[in-house]
Amino acid sequence: MDLKTKLRTADFKGVDFIDITTLLQDGEAFREAVDRLVQRFAGQKIELIAGPESRGFVIGAPVAYAMRAGFVPVRKPGKLPARTVRREYSLEYGQDALEIHADAIVPGQKVLIVDDLLATGGTAAATAKLVEELGGVVVGLAFLVELTFLKGRLALPGYEVVSLIEY
């Protein structure tokens, strides 16, 4: 199945936006995307999936379920109820931050980071640093879509990066 044909490109506030909702609405396409991500990392004994807010939840949770792994949400500041660890990062238009529960990862656990889109790599790099700060081992980063012209992979040296669809 050509998953790229299941996406929609739309003008969203003056920006060409890759809309994954059309893929999510198609049960077979959504299943295929999740299955491909799972197959790519099969056999690596991944214990946790870390998914950045919010579309990382949508893609990461079913990947975690299929891999029989736990799921760890990585959220915007102030959204998690227990003690957190925070990482600030740069965006093309400013600064942002992510948080993870301080007890979400046991040192040495193998973690796969899953998100919908790799653009400049800031969110992915911040997520990886949070995982490592808690002692987790980042096995790889998996994305549904990669905007290759933004060169987000350059922000992720030393990590295995997988994307199913490239623009």
C-alpha cells in the first residue's frame, strides 16, 4: 500500500501542512502504518515507546500495544501530575519545552521514540535527551512522515531514524 496517497496536503494558516488525519481515518492504512513501524523494530526487545504530545500519542500508543511495550507520554509543561524532568528546545519560531515523569523510565530500559512527523528535529532531539537523562537507551526514532528538506535527521546524530513517508 502506498501510504503517501492516504495523506492530504492543505494550506493551514499559510503553511503547506501534511495532514495525517486522512490516513488515520482509513483503518487499513492506519493498521499498515503501525505494522510497518512495529516490523522495523521487531526483535529489538523494546520495553517502552515514548510519544511526544500530541500526535506521538496517536501513533505511539498502537505501536506500543502491538509490541507489548509500555507507553510513556512526553508532554508540554504543566500537563503531567507527578514530578517531572524538563527539556527546553528551539523551534524555527521560538522556544518550547517538553516534560516526562521523573519515574517513567528505569535505567537501562530500551525505548523507541515514535511521532507523526520529523521536521527540524527539535522535538525528537529533546525527547531523546529526556529519555537518556532518565537512563533509558534510545533504540531508535520512528516517524510516519519526514520532511526531508528541513534536514531534521541532522539534529539526531548517532540515532537510528526511520520514516515511512518522505516529502
